[in-house]
Amino acid sequence: MKLIEKAIAHFSAKERRELYITEWETKVYSKNLTLEDKSSWLKRADGDTWEYMVYAVIFGLVDENDEPVFDLGDKPKLKKSVDPEIVGKLASFVLETAGENDEDREKN
């Protein structure tokens, strides 16, 4: 088996991560992101870190049925009417690259 095939198989088999949002009493899940996903959001954000984070929340979060929990129509409300700490927490969860979760970080 070629290395690229092993890499693709690994990515395809990754489990979906979940996060319980205490403040909203709900659970959300993160899609497994590709470099293409992240690149697309960076282009849309045009160098604005908060825009990038909002795009991560909109396009990276799903519910238990893999349905998006937000859409582009929610962008203004996410930016102006939602606790920025929660938006930041959600974006960090979606963009997490090291495979650590909150529980792992608390151990260190």
C-alpha cells in the first residue's frame, strides 16, 4: 500500500469530535477538516482572524446527524449578538489540530 493510501485511510477513519456547550445546554460536533476547508475560510476572511473563526464555526460545526448547526445567514448574529468567548471556544474546537481536547489540556 502506498503511503498516500494509508494517509487517506487514516483521515477517513477519524472519529468525529464532540463538545458540550454548557452555556447553551447542547452538544455540537466538529467535521474533520481538510486543508482545502481551512484555505477556503482563510480566503473568505481576507486576513481577519475573527472572520476566520466565525467561518470555522459556521462551516465546521454539525449536529448529531451531520447537519450544519449554523449557516451564512447567522454570520452577523454570531459576530454581533453571541458571546465572543463562546464563539472563540467553538472556533478553537473546530480548528484544533493537535488532537487534544479540553480534558487532555487540563491534565498538563
